[in-house]
Amino acid sequence: MDKKEKSAIENRKNQILNLVKEFCTQKLDDDYFELSERLLNKLGRKRDVPFMSGKIEIWAAAVIHALGTINFLFDKSFEPYTTVDEINVFFGTNKSSTGQKSKVIRDLLNLGYFDSEFSTQRAKQNNPFDKLTMVNGFFVFKGSLPEVPSQKDPIPKIFPPKDSLPKTLPKKEKKKKPAESDDPVLDLFSSE
């Protein structure tokens, strides 16, 4: 990639980023803008930079849509909240184009719910998977596991100290043969 191509990519990325910043300022927050910037930088490092073709408005809407999809932006119970229609009206795009480009971004970067790199701070704090761990192939709540003693905690001693053990072991007693009973059936079971 020569300097001219890098310059063109950087210019196009900045155009998209300016549109995204305007939307984030009006409808969202700084967290979404920072994630959008990180996402565009990552897309700009791909061999075939996807946002070099097509309208910048569609790509700006797709960036917001992709991040919004994995961060529950379209769920009314989350803050900030917006709709896909609001995104499309703001950028002057249609739903199918925005959705298609959003899918391209999510597939290209393997984005999913609770993504460690592209989740908002609120989504990271509310991540239910942070409370789980895997033990022997099963998911277990971390709070249900016993505490592991730290290096500072003394390890509980299972065996008594060596000097408290007897020097010699007691001799084993020979087993005595049980006395025969008056019942011949019981004698059958007790004989060896």
C-alpha cells in the first residue's frame, strides 16, 4: 500500500468519523464515539478496506448500527437508546443498506454481544459472563466456588507433626476364629 492509498483511506475514514461524531453528539455519548473511532481504525487496517466504496453516509450509519446491535442500543431499557429509523433519518439512508453494511462490519470483525473490544462501559459492567467460570466443562457461578487459600494463608495441616507420631507401630493382633454356633446354617456363612 503506497502513501497515496493510505492518504485516501485516512481521508475517507475522517469523513465517516465526522458524520459519526455529529450523530453521537446529538443522540448518543462519547463512549459510542470512541468505539466508532476504534472500529473505523481497525477496518482501515484491513487488506481490502470495506469503506473505500459506497456512500460515506451509509458507512457512518452502518458503524453506529453495528455497535448498537452488539451493545443493545435499540433496547428501550438501555441508555442511551435510539432506533434504527432515527439513524437512517439522520444519515439519509435506508434500512436495508444500513443493515447490510452493518452485517459486513460485524462479520469482518467477528463482533458479538459482550465483545471485549467493542462493548460500551455499561455493557462491560453488566456482562453476565463475568460472573461465570468453567469447571470440568460446566459453567459455574464464581460466587458458588470455595475460596482458594492465598499464599499468605497457612495451609491447613492434615497430618500431625512427625515428632508426635509413635516410633514403632503397634503389632497386629491375629484374628480369632468365631466360636461355632448351634445353628448349622449360620456356621456355613461364618466359615472361611
